[in-house]
Amino acid sequence: SPMDVQSASSVVLQALTQAASQDTAVLKPAEEQLRQWETQPGFYTVLLSIFNNHMLDVNVRWLAVLYFKNGIDRYWRRVAPHALSEEEKASLRAGLITNFNEPVNQIATQIAVLIAKVARLDCPRQWPELIPVLLESVKVQDVLRQHRALLTFYHVTKTLASKRLAADRRLFQDLASSIYGFTCSLWNHHTDSYLQELQAGHQDAALSSLERTLLSLKGTHTHTYAHTLLRKLTVHGFVEPHKNMEVMGFLSAVFERLKQFLECCKYPLFKHSFLRVSILLKCRLVGPGSVCREKLEKTVILYTKVLLDFLEHHPYPFIPLIQRSLEFTVTYVFTDVGEGLVFERFIVQCMSLIKMIVRNDAYRPDKNVDESNAETLEAHRIKSAFFTPPTLAEIGTRLVSKYFLLTQEEVAMWEEDPESFAVEETGGDSWKYSLRPCTEVLFLDIFHNYSATLTPVLLQMVHNLQGPSDVDDPAQLLLKDSVYNAVGLAAYELFDSVDFDQWFSNQLLAELQVSHNRYKVIRRRVIWLIGQWISVKFKSELRPLLYESFLSLMQDPDLVIRPYVACLVQYLPVLWKQSEEHNMLRCAILTTLIHLVQGLGAESRNLYPFLLPVIHLSTDVCLPPHVYLLEDGLELWLVTLENCPAITPELLRIFQNMTALLELSSENVKTCFQIISAYIYLSATEFLQNYAEALCRSFCDLLKDITMEGQVQVLKVVEVAVKVSPVLASQTFQPLFPLVFRGVLDGERYPVVMSTYLGVVGRVLLQNSCFFRTFLMQMAMELNQEVDHLLGSMIEMWVDRMDNITQPERRKLSSLALLSLLPSDSSARTLWLSSDGLCPAPDLLEETSNAGIQKLGSACPATLQEGGYGYRHLSTTWEEPETTPCPGHVCDERSLVCVVQDKFCGIINISVEALHDVMTEDRETGTLKDCMLMNHLEEPKLSDDEEPPTEQDKRRKLLTSLHRGAFHHHFGTCLKA
């Protein structure tokens, strides 16, 4: 049923009050109630009465306006579900324009917007009185009412101008014709008033008046709305605006107004005492950072936008304004007249205007001049008459020597935030808003259209800067940077005028080699300059020399230099293809790629489409080039893996080359082992699932005929695999373990080899104890010995040869592995030998390790404190692993426990001694801590000489933190012994 306004107002008001509450328990029911009322007849009439009542709370009135505005979108159209009745809409339209005296700015804006929404649907057919009422209200003397009416007029005009149907456009054009004269007079009046008050700033009363003007919004905002309204009418309100005297009069007046406002921005200080007070007051008014200055600059931009918009939509009607536009913009931007007056955004607008005139297709005659229309020929004549050689020379020189220069802010950013500096704002429409892209785009357009005049000017600037620049003269360095920038931008235009090969050989190459820190500006620019010319005019014979120079630049201490060098990688594929018969050149390319990948880090994955085929070709022993490329190709393969953030199918597929490489048993086999380890750290599961069988077979063959050092390298890879993927690696490399186990039992006499054997055994025992138990029983059967006797022999030899292990990490590993054999109570049971035939799941770390870098959850390093003969476990939160049935449980548990108990003292003594070796005393607390512990959440601080960690470094660190956290938890109780 329809809402009665009087009776419903209090109910709706209460709901809106509750909807404005911060308490969700109050707010939610109120919102639901208001949602239900949205389709009730009379609801929007009640809302209108509420937000028009200035005595009510502002938040409540604000909500009422928003609900009303949203209702227009949903229910105002006739075809909408639950549409408002025509009677209620008529009443609402009348109520919306009854008065324009809203005191709150934000609410006034929202009311203006919702009136514009209704006008878009109903004006002028259903709402013919809207525009006359607005015009009458704008004429009143009441400041507030005039402002609110003009605000509404602005939003209505903006909305109507955006309609694109032909009928709507005609209606808007009729509206523009009827109100244009009045709007012009309104704009002139408020602009004059504003300028008079501003220029009267030397008197205290006038200054106060101006401040009141700014605060009351009468001055700047009122004249701004009038101006913006006039811009919409000028650009969109006339089919042939050049035939309307008022329109062309307004556009001509824009230039005079711009000069007046720019003059207001000037605030020189005079020495004469009688002027000092007035000038100081003016400085307060329009000085940098002042409110008035901000309003002035905004106004100037709005005026230039009129010219830009008019030129964009009406190029032919703009022809009478070309001469004056060029004179105005060039005078203020490229002569001394603009000094102290212009500001960055204004310069951008002026350059954009010049650019749009220079490159406008409507002003470019056809090749057959006779086929060009008269308007085009006239525009071309005006342009040609204006852009004389002296004018062009001045524009070109100032662009390069003034606007191309790096600013103090840019130089500071280079020093303080090189990453941000390296990401230049280019492309798209950035030239419309940013000064540097705008100056470069303007330079390109002018140089393209007037290259015959500007080429000698630019070449003379290059000639003046021949030879190395003085590093103690920053102005000369910045100027050379600007000139080189211009030569790079105009590369295509200068093709026949510059011998770039000779310039590169005689000067640019030498400048790349100047390592002084201040010369980095030139190094960066020369790299960029070569990138501009390399596809235009650069001999292929010079490219090896170029890439050789880039090798050192990839190690440049300045980060900005390195990204610029990296950008030139786009030319490497072409060079690689061209050098098919030149293997030494390809070696140089491989070396360049190695440094490039190291410099780019994880971002090097973007190079994979080119990089991976190069690696594959260089390391394929079936192809003849491998004789020359193999060593560098393997190094590139390794650094690619070390900097790879995630495995890819293509990177995994390259490993097919490895089997043949291992068969060579060349001096490169060590790099091959490093590559295999890198694959394991990167993605052990995928890697081993694809290549486990072939890899194990290759290792078995290698171990039959390999040096002791080679044997150690093989087993180190096996240990890494067990560390990263205990279950899969134990199964994969099981054929190798008998050799290792026999080596331990036989007491291998070479300490390094014995240390490696014990490392593998300790890693398996510690991380896959269930597999170790099964393997021990298999070895007992193979050697025809009792399991307990075999275990005892292993422990004895392990304890006896512990001193062969010198690396702290390996000593700690062996200690923890031995301690895992000790029996314990129910709270910390034996890790691999349990009375119930169960052993902990060996894949405790499998999932996390194989996933690469994952969150460690609640794992945290343990802290150990000296206590008696052992160490007491203080703190950890690692969870107990699940248990799985152990296969092959056929041995006597009691006898095995007895063996361990018999070796108890030896295990404890050697383990305590080894663990003591890895402890350091905390000077602050006096406690002992594991010197190898590192908080995985803390990034180590790097010195200036240190390289940042690779992706593989991060993976290894994470894995180490993960294992240490787990081990300390499980062996805390054992360490109390």
C-alpha cells in the first residue's frame, strides 16, 4: 500500500538512523527494512522530504540521498519492475528543484548528480521546466543558491552532453544555442570578479576577502563550474561551431584569460620598501604550495583543456585558432617569457596542443595537392609560415637542452630507488599526462615533419660533445645524456646522416668502459642508444665486440645499468641464428646469457623460449657444436636452474641430454652433478619420477670406474635427494646403498669418503628409518649375519670413525642419527625401532620439501642449553609424525634393543662431543645455542660486495630450516640423557 508521507516519515527516519549506526546488530535489520521499502509507492517522496530537511542529522540525510539516487537507476524507467508511477515522478521532479539552498557540500553534489540522472531520462520532454528554473536560479544574488544551481546546471549539462543518439544530440544542441550567451556572460562576470579580488591582494581587507571567496566557493569554484559548463557546450553543443560568433569569441577570449591567470602566478620580490609589503602579501597568496596557487593552476589547466578538446572534436573549425595557439604555446614553453610563470602540467598541455596541430591528418595535404580541400591547404599554410627554420631550431634546441635533462628528482630517485627509476613511464597515453613522455613524443613528431631543418641542429649538438665528458661537470654529463636521447629517438630519421658504426667504434664503445660512478648516466644512455640503433643501422661484425662489452656491464654495481643491458637480450636470438657457422661467437653469446640470467634472477624465466633451446643445442653430444659450446652450455644450464622459480616441462625435458654427458666422464662431470642436484632442489618428485631409473643406472656405471673424488660427488647427490625426498630417493638409489653400507662396515680408510658414507647412512636413518630397517635386514641376509650383530658392527664403526667427519653440519647429522637409535619412553619413542613394529612415516618432510618454498607452519628452531653431560631441549612446536606399518618385521626386537643399550655410552659420549662442537655461547643469556640455526623468517643482511640469494639458495635455506626444526623436536628428550 502507498506510504503516507506524514505517518511514514518517522518510521523511515528511524530506519535510516539505525542504518547509519556502527553497530551491525542494529544496522543489518535496518538495511533489510529499507530494502523492502524500495518498491513501496511513496517511499522516495519520504526520502525527498528527509534529505531536504536541513535540521536532521547529516549522516541520515546523506543516506536518504544515496537511497534516492540508487532508486533512480532501478525504478525510474517505465519498463523497470516495480517502476515508480508517473504521478510520484512528477511530484519528485518538482520537489527536487524547489530550492537550491543545501548547506552541506557533499550532499549538494549528490543531489546535483541525482537531478542529472533524472534529466538524462526525462529532460526535456517530461521535464521541460528544469533548464528555465536552473537559469533563473543561477541569476539570483544569493551566493549559496547561485552556486548550488550552477553546480546542478553543470552536472545536468555534462550528462546530457554524453548522450549519443541523434535525437538526443539535436536536443542538446538546441539547449546549447539557447543558453550559450547567458553562460558566456556568467563566465565572464565570475572570472573578472575572481581576478579583481586576486589582484587586490596587497590590501589586508582584499586578502581576507579572497580567502572568504575561496572558502565560500563563490570565486574559484563558481567560475570553474561556469567554465566547465561552457566547455561542454562549446565542444558538444554545435555542429558548426566556427559559424557561431559567441563560440569563436569565447575561444579567442580563452587566450587572454590564460595570460591573465599566468601573470597572477608571477610573484617577484622588489627591493623598494613601498612595494615590499604588497609583494610579500602576494607571495603568501600565490606562492608554491599555497591554496590560491593550487586553484590558479587548476584553472589554467581547465582553460587549456577547452582548446585541446575543441581541436580533437573540431579540427577544421579550429583552423582560425592555429596561429594564435602556436604563438601562445611556443612563447610560454620555448622562450624566456614563460620563466617563473609556467608549471609542469601546463607545459604538458601546451606541448600536447602543438603535437596535435603538427601531426593532425586534417592539416596534412595529399601528395597530389590539387586533391586537397581548401581547409587543409589553409591549415598547412599557417603551419608552414609559423615553423620557420629559426623557430624550429629554437624549439629543437630547447627540447633537448632543457626538457630532456634528467631532473633533480629523477637523479635522486636513481640513487634512492633504482628499481622504480628503471621502470620508465612510456607507452599508451602517458604523453598526455607526464612531462618526459610528452617532450619525447613532441620531439619525434616535429623531427619527423621537419627533419631537413632539425637534423643539422642535432648533429651540431652531437659534434659539440665529442670525446669523453668531464665526470666533475654534472651539467655536461646531463646534456650529453639528453643529446644521445635525441639521437636515439630520431634513429630512423638520421639513417642517412649518421655513421653509427664509426661513432660506436670511435666513441661510444669507449664511453661504455668508463667505470666512474658519475659516468653511469652516460653508460645507461649509450646502452639505450645502441638498442635504438641496432635494428636500424649496425654492422653484424661489430656485434661480438658489443656483447663482449656487455659482459662487464652485466656486473655493473648500478642496478639501473643492468636492466638496460638486459633489455638488449631481444637481439641475441637474431645474433645466435646468424652465427651458426661461428662457434666462438656463440661461446661469447653463451657467456653473455650466463651473466644475463644471473643479473635477472627469477625474471630470467621470460627468456626461456630462447634460452632453453640454446641450452639443449649446446649440451647435446650428438651434435657437432657441443665440442665448442659444452662447457659454457653446462654453466648456463646450471645458473638457469639456480635462478628458476618453478620447474617447467621444457626445462625438465632438457635433462634427456644428461645420460650421454655422464657417459663422457669428462672434466665437466662435476658441473653435471651440480645440475642434477639443482633439479632435485627445484622439483624432486617430478624429476625423479621421470628420470630415476636412468639416473640410478648412470650412477651405478660411474661408481664402477671413477676416482674417489668422483665417488664422493655421486654420493653427495644421493644424499641431497634423500634429504629433499626421503621416500622416493631411497627407493630410487637403493642399488647404491650396499656399496655405502659395506664401506662403513669395512672402515673405509679415506676420511672424506668415509664421511660421505656416514652422511648417506645417517640421512636415510634419520629421514626414512622404516626403509633403513628393511635395508638392514636385507643386508643381514646378504652377508649371512644376524641383524643385531650387523647393527652393532655399524654402530661401533660409526662411533670409532666419527672424527673423520669434520664439517659441522655432517657431525650434527651423524649425532642425531645415532641418537635416534636410543630407546625412550612413551613420550619420545625410538624413531625407527619400536616395540610394536611401527616406525614413523618417512615422508614427514616429503610434501613440504617437494613443493619448494612453502610456509613452515609452527616449526621453529630449537634452543639447546648445556646441562650435565648432555643438552636439555628448551622449546619447539614440531608435531609428532604419523606411524606406518614397517614391512618385513621378522627380527627379534629385544636383541636389537639390547645391542643399542650395549652401545649406549659410546653413542652418548660421541654425540655429546659432536653436538658440543656446533654450539656457541649467547653472551646476553649465557646459554648455548646451535651455531647453525637461522631464523627462516629473517633475511640475512648483504654487504655491498655480496650477491643477493638465488632461487636455489632460498630453497636450500627453507629445507635446512624445515629439517632442523623437525629434528630438534624429535630428539629433545634423547638429548636429556
